[in-house]
Amino acid sequence: MRIQNKITILSAILFEKKLITMSKKIADNIKVNTQALKDNGGKYILCLFVSGNLPNSASAIVNIKAICEKYLKDRYELEIIDIYQQPDLAITEQIVVLPVLIKKFPMPKVRMLGDLSRTEEVLKGLGLV
């Protein structure tokens, strides 16, 4: 057998092992995330950063509250943070665009920008569809 063929076969075997390892890690992460969600009472932890009473910020507040009440009834914590009143939190979270919703839990952490009027996109970001 030629060296080239041996290398190709070894590469395929290593790739297959890597895929198996990655699959196991993903499965483990799902188990951990599911357990953490149960431990947290099954609640989503969300932070919405807004800028005062600007129209997009006001719309984002109304939209995310409606989405949460419809799809996450009693299973969420929503913190609304006005960067004018709490600028240190905006710096800590490295906020550069407003409004922005951060899904902190369950993992992975996801950021959604804008007025959150596209319900389907918000539900995807929350991992609900």
C-alpha cells in the first residue's frame, strides 16, 4: 500500500474519531444544559438593554414582554436595563447597539438586536423553534 493511501486512511480514521468525540461533547452539553434548566426552575434569564424612551427601545420592551408571556409563561426572568441609568452594565456586557436582548440562560448565550418585532426570529434566538 502506498504511503499516500495510508495517510488518507489514517486521516479518515482520525476524522471519524473526532466526529464521535464532538458528538459526545454535544450530547453531554445538552444533558448539562437540560439539568441546569431544571435546577433553575426551567426559567430563561433574559436582559434587554434599552436607551431611555426611544421608539425602538419602547417597541422592544412591548414585543419581548408579549413574546415571553405567550411562549414562556411563568418560565422567564426579564431584566430591562436603561443604559442611561446603568451605563456600567452596558460597558460590562460590551453593548454597542441598542436595543439588544441577551439570552443568558439556557446556554448558549445569544444576542438579538432591534425592536424584536420579528417573533419567529426571536423564538429561534431563544431556542424555542
